[in-house]
Amino acid sequence: MRAIFTLAKREVHSFFISPIAYVVLLVWLLYSGISFYLLARFFSSQPVGGSATISPLSAFFGGTTLFYLPLCIFIPIITMRLIAEERSSGTLETLLSAPLTEISVALGKYLAAICFWCVLWVPTLVYVWLSAGTGEDAVDWGVIATSYLGLFCIGLFYMAVGLLMSAVSRNQIVAATLTFLVLAGLFLLNMLVFMDSGEGAAAIFEYIGMWSQMDAFSKGILDTRFVVYDISLAALCVFLSIRVLQANRW
């Protein structure tokens, strides 16, 4: 366990000595700020008495495509270097020859990616504070809690996908491309819900897509099916990453 946290600490440190991390943070802050501003302006122009389940915050946390599309860009950039960089620079063999198991390497890298994912969303608490300042009962704190829980669960899944794609790739560009294709595919699956594909198929597409999940969480609905889904697939991706590293040793 100590080896996992030591490697995660080293990886987080390497994130923040790299200019890429600061570029990603800056671009993300600009994008999220503009998105929230546009949503706030839109809702402020609507007549009073609309649906109580829709607000700028619920729309910001997964209610529009403004939430999903940038994730297909930012997550590949964050995760592409996790293992692929070690392989391309020739340090993966050295890392695996140290007193570290493949499990420690995979979990340490994964934990660092989760930490960076959480850092991305910390500044969005400012939007919650701004919304709370608009009046009493402007913010439902239960909804805010489930929204951030949904973000964390999606992060567990998406970062695990990025870890796996980085593990199977020979360089960072390939890892980023594969991660983008997988995440874009998950997003498009939800679009199939709106097609005439049958009630059973639509229910499947709705379950495995991310839109339905964040739509529920952003409205304060804690659906444990989505939590189990994210954790299960994240565990599968991390397990496969470990197997890939073990195959490298063999």
C-alpha cells in the first residue's frame, strides 16, 4: 500500500511540474467559466416559474453537450502519459524491475489520475457559491452532493479507460486517440436512445451511456445502478491494465 501512495505522489508531482497540466487547467477553467456564464444568462432570461428540476447548475453538471464534449478531449490529454510515456522513454522496464508489482504501478498511476480529475472540479465550487448568493433556497445541497458524486463516479470510469489505453499503447498520441474513440463512442451510445431502436434497446443504451447518468445525478437522483456500473467497469479496466503490465514483464 505504501508503494502505491508513493508512486501516486510521484506521479501527481510530475503532473504539476509539466506545463501540460497547467495548460489543461487554464483551458478547462476558461471553458467551464464560459459554459456556466452562458447557461446562467440563458436561465436568467427564462420566465419565472419554470421547472424546479432545471437550473444553471443542473444544466452545467451534465444537462447539455457542453459537459460531455470537452471530456472527450481533456481526459485523453490527462491520461495519455500515465504508462505510454514510461514505455516510450524506456523507463517502464526500470520501473517494473524496482521493488514494485504491476498492481502497485497500475494503482499508483490510476490514483494520481483520479487526484488530477478532482482538482479539475474543485474550482467549480465557485459556481455553487455564486448560485447560492442569488437568494434563499437557490441551491439544493442534496442535489449538489449527488452531482459531485456523479462526477467522481464518471471520473473513476473514464480515468480507468485512459489508464488501459495508455497501457496498451506504444506512445502518448496513440493512447490519447484510443481514449478519445472509446469516450466518444460512449457518448454516441446515448444518442441512440433518441432513435427508433425499440424499447428494450433504448433502455440498454440509456443505461450504458453517460448522459442519462449525469442527468439523474444532477437532479438529485441517486441511482445506485449507475454507481455500480461505473465502479465495475473502472475495476475491469484497471485489472486489464495490470494484466497488460504483467504481459510486458513476461
